[in-house]
Amino acid sequence: MEKIRDRIIQKLENELHPLFLEVKDDSAKHAGHVEAGQETHFSITIQAPALTPLSRVAAHQRIYQILDHELKTGVHALAIHIKPA
């Protein structure tokens, strides 16, 4: 079964062609309200020229749009850090 983290990476790479991309699964930090083995909390650090002309809010909205399916089917939290390109 494909990991959610891998799907997130693939989608962001395909859509935004980042110069830098790091996706961390932070689910283990949320033990107690997340069952062991679930992929529900992620941190993304991205540097992508496609996001540069966008405001911070618009850039986050673009990422949420790309990851819409994941956010609707199990991803509970997404921390986004955008580095200037």
C-alpha cells in the first residue's frame, strides 16, 4: 500500500517542481489521539518558484488544493513552511 507521505511528495513534485522539498511524518508526536501506524500529521518545507508570486495565504491554499484528497481522507494536520525561491 502506498504511503501517504510518498503520495504527498509525488503530487507536490508533479505540480510545483520544487527546488527543495522535505515532507516529515509527524504522526508519532501525536500519540494518544492518533492510532499507531496512522499517517495523519505532516510537516512540509518547500521551496518552489511557482509559489514565489503568491501571497503566503495563496501559496498555502495552492498546496491545500494539490493535497485535497489527502486532507479529505485522513490527513488531520499539515504544517507548511515555504522558503523563498
